[in-house]
Amino acid sequence: MTTVTTGIATLSAIALDCRDPRALAEFYSALSGAPIERSDDDWVQLAAQGGVALAFQRAPGHVPPQWPGDELPQQIHLDFDVPDLDAAEPQVLAIGARKHEHQPGKYFRVYLDPAGHPFCLCLAGVTE
């Protein structure tokens, strides 16, 4: 039996720290198709998709995580579904992603965004 509860709050945005919020927002806009909705010197936000916006906050001292190690952990990563991993890979590389050398799965691939945050392209409809 599932119990339905009322939450305290609704998730509205996920923000990633980075040195250049505009550049990182442009990368994720090209990746997701979500346009930039809000922007100032320290915060750039994409239009919400699925009720949640992706935002980028200036952090001048940002140091990219070193996944899969724990010395500088990733703390968060984003998954994006695609219908075909082989077709999506050259497209995501063309907009500035780098393929990570560690690839632990068969139905997803790990990349680094221009600021060094790990993210995955996942084969839509497949769970591992």
C-alpha cells in the first residue's frame, strides 16, 4: 500500500556552481533545448522542463569534481534521456562536452560539461 503525503515544498530549480554561468547555461540550453529565461552577472536560469528549472550560479573559486574519486566528489549529476547513444554522442561533443574516461554502464555514457560537472546521456526507456 502506498501512502500519499503532502510535502512541505516543491522543487523549482537545480543550480550548479561554476565560474562562468552564461557559458554553462548556453551549453545546457543547446543540450536540452530549454531557452535561457533569466540572467544577470551571477545567475543564469533556463526555462523549466518538467516543472524544474536548471540554473547556474557564479562561484569564482569553483573547482571541478574529480569523479569517480572522493577527494573532490561530484555531489550531484544530471541525467538526460536520448533515443540513441551513438547518435547523441557526436552532438554533445560538438557543443563542448568531453567524454569521461570512466564508463561504468552499458545503457548510459558519462560526460563532463565545460565546467567539469559529470552528466550522463541515458538510453531512453532502459534502466540498468
